[in-house]
Amino acid sequence: MAKVLILTAGYGEGHNSAARALQAAFNEQPGIDAELVDLFALRAPRLNQISRHGYLRLINTAPKLWSRLYRWLDESPRAPGFFRLLASHRRLLGRIIAEKQPVALVSTYPVYAWLLNQLQHEGHQFCPHYTVITDALTINSLWYRAGSAGWFVTDPDSAAFLREQGVAADKVHVSGFPVALAFADRPPGLVPPEPASPAQPRRVLFMINTGRTSALAITRALLRNPGWHLTITAGRDDSLRRELIALADGAPATADILGWTDRIPQLLMTHHVAVSKAGGATTQESINALCPLVVSQIVPGQEEGNYELIRRHDAGALAETPGEIVATLHRLFADDAKLWRHWRTNLRNLAKPDAARTIAATVLAQRESFLGATAIPPSSSERGEVAASPEITFVT
């Protein structure tokens, strides 16, 4: 079996969501075994958990501070220097590649390209590496300042942006975001009910990924609307889930309150509209479910482009307060759901539910170009650092 390594990280669900979809798509191919690698979780599990929580706390409680940091990472020539502090991560990555002997490396997190480039400068030669960019339009330069055999982007405008930054046009592929294969394999009957029928409730999916206070305020506003059926996902916060159940008891709107669920694709495909923040995975899954997204929060930097993508294609709206959210939903369903139908039509033009398969097919088709490459052994200093590893001979 030929091995493909998919390199991901848990700093935002979009990276992991894309990686899982790619793994499934590669594993459909005969003779291919795709494996997920989260180098940060492998190298320092406790530190990884602490830093992930810190990242989420920063973007949710200090968005202006995060915005400044994001801009610095994008603009400063010194920013990549910090990746040299990940020397132990880089050595571990080299050992994993040596052991697994992959025919392709595919990353959904930008740091990997820098680590791989450093390994190459140290004398390693290995199979081609491809970068799957999980953001749209406002793409941080860390995604493309390090070399790659190719970049996969969500849409033509994102591709044009990369070309404007000097990335070779023949290395930029408009694939769409690799969402779960369930979106491409959608059964014909997996659709929301006709919203124009008075007998059918308007199905609203509220995916909570903001602070408790905001989540409760939005829930209260949504529950005041008879004729709506709400599905609310509270994640792993069981105390919040119990509080939401209490709020829903006897409310004018009916509601299903869920904790953590792996049924998000099915929920998106059976609801008229979703309310959530503009995360990469959330935005792209909503697009590919043909479920318009009302954006309740935008994290500065990476999420600005996600919202801009649906705004530019007139396929969703921004509503940041409970009152604005409810008003937008009423407007969406008014006049025989005219606006809903318009947004849904525009989503059909934007959706690329087969993106994961497109990426897998492109990567595997290009591997022939790299067959016969000669491996270069690591430098003597590197051999000293990874003496327990076998001699590195990379196979394409």
C-alpha cells in the first residue's frame, strides 16, 4: 500500500475537518493508505492542549489583540523565524516521514510547509508536499511564503489572490474546500421541507461556538418565534446544554438541544438556515449543504474572508446581535421565502462538494512526475540528532 500523510493541527476545527475529508477521499483510491498526523499533539500532548485552549480563548475574548497578531504574522518577514523554535517537532516529522515512506504529503495547516522546507535545507529529499488552504480570500502569507508542490484553494478569487502574490499559476488549483464526503454523496431526499408551506416549520440550526452569555441571548431570541423549529448544538459543554433545555421548555418555538454530535452534515442538509460564526469548516459546510449561513461572529483575520466569500456571492448575511439575527431570519422567510430561494440558488453556483476527491485525484495524478527522485541522506549533524532513526530514504 502506498502511504499518504495528511498533516493537520487542532488550532481551529477547519484544519482537522479538511484533513479528515481528505483522508476519506484518499482511502477510496486503490492501493492508497492515508494517515492523519497532528505533529503538535504527538510531540507535546499537554502543551498542545494548553496552547489550543489559549488560542480559542484569545480569539473569543481578545479579538483585537488577535487581529494585531494575525496582521503581524501576515506582514512581518521575521514571523517565520519563530518556526525554528520547533526543532524537536521538525526532527519528529523527519522521523515519521522516514518510517512511513509516503508517496505524498498533504498539509491543512501552514506551519508544516516551513518545517518541510527546513528539512530540505538540512539535506533531506522526499516526496512532494501539497498545501490545502482552509481560509478564503483573506489568506495569511504564511500559507504561501514557503514552497509547495501545489496549493489548493476554495474559489477563483482566492486563486487570483495567490497569483497576485507571485505564486505560479500552474501550481494553484481551484478545488473547493475539502468537506466531508457526505455532502457529495447526499441522497436526493436529504433536503429541508418546503418553507412556503404553513404546515412546515422553518428549520433553524444554531451551532454554538461563542461565549455562554451570547449563546443564551441568541437562544432566547430564537425561541420567541412560533412556527420555527430550532436545533441547537452545545458541543461538549453539558452545563450549557442543560440550561438551554430549561430555556426551551414551554417556549413558543420547538427545539432539539444537542450536545456534541457528528451529524453536522446531515443537520445542515435538512435545515433551512444555519446561525454560527464564520469558521472555515462551518462556512464551507454550509455552502456545500446549500444551507444559507447567518454569521453571528467573525474572528478578525482568517474568518473575514470566509464571510466575504458568501457576501460576495450574495448567499448569506452578517447579523451580530440577537435582534439582528431574528430580523434577518424573518426577512429570509418572508414573501414565500423569496430571499431564501435566492441565496440557495447562489450557493449551488459556489458549492464544490467533491473537493476532497478532486484534491486526492490531482495529487495522485501528479506523483508520476516525481518518480525516480534520488534520496539525499540527512546531514551529519541531523543524523546525530536522530541517531535512533533508520537512514532516511524517501520513496515517491
